[in-house]
Amino acid sequence: MGKFIIEGGQRLQGSIQPQGAKNEALQVISAVLLTDQKVVINNIPDIKDVNKLIELLGDLGVKVEKIGFESYSFQADNVKMDYLETQKFQEQAGGLRGSVMILGPLVARFGKALLPQPGGDKIGRRRLDTHFIGLEALGAKFNYDPSKHFYSITAQRLKGANMLLDEASVTGTANILMAAVLAEGTTTIFNAACEPYLMQLSKMLNRMGAKIEGVGSNLLTVHGVNKLNGTEHTLLADMIEVGSFIGMAAMTKSEILIKNADVAELGMIPQIFKRMGIQLEMRGDDIFVPAQDHYEIESFIDGSIMTIADAPWPGFTPDLISIALVTATQAKGSVLIHQKMFESRLFFVDKLIDMGAQIILCDPHRATVIGLDRKMPLRGIQMTSPDIRAGVALLIAALSAEGKSVIHNIEQIDRGYQNLEIRLQQLGAKITREV
């Protein structure tokens, strides 16, 4: 396993551009299975999870061609459905959380889909019920073999239905939406997720000939069509990278310009960091973060301590809870961090406590951070990355800490962040990778 070696305490300076959005990529790349025509997708990040999905599609028979820097063309005109029953597919899909996104397109177009229970982060149980309940509402038959941890779905022809999702699942909504566009009749999806990435997927599908109404709302109406065409699509900037860079700039007292951040699509992210006392200046689609020796967390109007909690869009994304938590450790003031969705996502805080942070882990979902206002700098330690977002939070802590830190299991970080150490080196960070 690889590791990062970081010499902390360096002020960074310069500009950095976020990669294409990982979570959007997993959805729109899966959507190429809905048509036999060519689909071109731009701004695809060069990260493990996305590359694994592209490789899986290639082995499934999709013609994949890299046509430029971060641009690919896909053509699913000769999909080999027998591949779903091979041992190689089981290993590929089982090691990739995003593989679940191929279910909707496959069952809609080919009437069949198989999938092993997907792997991925160790951040707590991430159930797939919403995906399967939605596909069943469209007429698919679902079976789960608990001895083999294998899912199978079949359908002769999906039919439109009215459904109320039990949770506003982003990936669940995307899977149901991709299935519904080729279903017979009209589908209404209430309590749909409405993240920018869902909006992007919906707009892409509409350009392909789908008929989706209510894009950007939590009520989607889909009029099924018989066939979809090809299109060209460009991914948004990854909002999680944008938030990570804001937190990194604050923690390291650095002046950083975040280029091409798709500011209009960031929702509450800038607002939450501003509540933590971080100065941000919007320059068109760029975000300028000035160097700050101190930043102070706001209190609520009645004087009680600030609570930062994740919530379905347009609330604060759960993928940035780890970043907000680590950023608070060197702020002035206290904050309650409430991670509602995943019961293991805060368990990395023991490493921050070892570094000198003042954090009380109240329970698996809540932690109180007592900001030290830089009076007690963090100290470098050896640690292991448990998941993508916690790994980057630990990396930000290491960049701000005194002395040397070593982060093991950086393959988790590589799943979501493209050439991260190279981009940080260009800002002046002292970080190296060792295998």
C-alpha cells in the first residue's frame, strides 16, 4: 500500500483547478449504456473509481476511446450481457461502489441486470433499498442471493409508475431516472434528489431524446421514449474538491485561487465555510481565499454554539463534513458537527485527537470541536486513511501540523482525488508519495 509523507507547517500559494466531479462521472458514464449511439463526455477525472467503471464498461463490450485530455467517447452498440455472469465481472463490480449505477440502464435497455454487492468506503452501512424498490415499481423483478451476495433484476418491459422515494438518495434517484426514460408511459418520482449532478444527468438525458420535466426539483416527471440518441456532455467541477481546497487554505494560512469552480452550483458550501470565519471572494467562476492567521466560528443568534449538519441538497453535502470538522480544529470557537447519514464517518477523529485537536466524539454521528485558535498547533503523526473524505481531512491536518506526518492506505484518497500530491506540490506543499 502507498503512503504520503508530509512536512507540515508550510504556507501554500498559487492557483489550483478542481477536477471533474467524481459523483457526476459515475452517473453519466453509466448512462452511455442507454443508447447504441456515440456519447462523448468531457472533463472526466483520472481517478481510480472512475477508471474502474470505464474499464468495466469496456469489458462489457462498450467501445471506449480516449479522444483528448480528460475526454472520452463511448458507444454501447455491442454490449455483451453474458459478461455479467463471469468471475471477472463479479470481482470488478464488487470492488466498486459506483457499479450499482449500471443497473437502471441495463434493465431498461436489455431487460436484465446482475450485480454483486458493491464495495467501497468503510463509512457505515449504505443500503441499496431505494434503487431496488424504485426499479420494482417500474415492473422489474428483483432477487438477492444472500449466500453469494449477488443481486439480479429482470424485466420484459418497464412501465411508468408513480413513486414516493423513502429517502432522497442521489444514486437511487439517478438509477430510477435512467430506467424510467426508456419505460413505457409516464413515471413520477417524488422526494427525488435534486443535486446539481442529478440536474446534469437529466439535462444530458434530455439532449439524448428523453423527456424529463421538473429538472432541479424534488418532483421529476418522466415520459418514456423508445430510443435515445448520442450526445456530448461536460462534467461540472467537483464541489467536494472545491470545499477541500477552501478548508486547506484556511488551515495552512494560505492564499489560494480556486479556478473554474462552477460557483453557481456549490449550494451552501461557501456559506458554511463563511460561517466558520473563512473569507471568500467570488471572482466570476473562481474563488479567492486570502491568507488568514485567524478565523472565528459564528454562534447562533441566541448565543448557542454553531451546528454544522449534513442534509439532502440543497443542504450541506455529507462528503464535506470531514473537511468542515478538521477545519474547525484551528478556528476560534466551538462547533457541533452532526453527520446524520453514515454511522462510521466520524471515527477518524481519534487521529486528530492524537495530533492535538480538542474534539469530543459524542456518538457515531456527532462530534464537538473546540477550536484552538492556533494556540496549540497540530503535531505530525503516523495515521491510516479509512475512506476518501476522511483521508483528505487527515491530509489537510498534516499540511497544517508541525513536523512530519505519514498517511498510509492512500489508495482510498486516490479513489476520489486526481494527482493530488502533484497539484499540492505546485502550491508549495512538501508532500511525497512512496509505494
